[in-house]
Amino acid sequence: MCEFGSLKLCLYDITPYGVMIGMDQLADILTAISHPTRRAIIGQLASGPARFLDVANRFDTALNAVTKHLKLLERAGLVERRKKGREVFISFRGEPLRQVAGWVHEYERFWNQRLDEFEQYFKDKRKKRRKE
């Protein structure tokens, strides 16, 4: 949802069928899933919440790098952190991926319609040749 008083601009994309999606949020989600490390983190968390160190230990990288990846995933709404005592638990949230799927689906419908029209054009052309 856009906030007009904030510094963050809210851009919209109108799909071929008129569905409007906040592009800033969609861009955050697509950016988050574009990196293999972040996709691996999502894959790990899909089986259930994990402690920060359990997530970080799977990767041969600095804790700071894993923290940056998690912040990007959190910004996109794909993970949430919950502090319990001294430990931080991270959980996967799949709802934002539904937005991506919906956005892609709109374009799938658009291209399927265009391909159906293309196919019909050639069927009509073939029928026309047979009549001649």
C-alpha cells in the first residue's frame, strides 16, 4: 500500500488485463529471489523456522553477508524474525510469492491469448488455401 507522505515512491504496473500491482513491492520480491543464496535460505526455511546461526552455518560466508541476505528477504516480506531470549528465529512467509505468481499469470494469459490468435490465423489461412 502506498503512503503519500513517505519518501518511498509508489509505482504501478498495469498489466494487459488492468491489474495493478505495487512495483516497488514486486521489485523487492523479485530482487530477493534473484540470488541463489537467498533462494537456498528460502528453501531451508520452507521446512520450518530456524535459528539465525542454523541458517548462517549452511553457507561458507561471513555472518554479515548472511545478515544482508536476510534483510533483503525480510524487506520483501519473505521472512520474518522473531527474537526469543537471546536467539533469533527466522520463518519463511510465502504470501509474497503469490503476488509474483499472480503477476506472471496475468502475462501468461496475455501471451496464451496472443498465441491462440496466431494459431487461428494459420488455421484460417490453411482453410483458405484448400478452398482455392
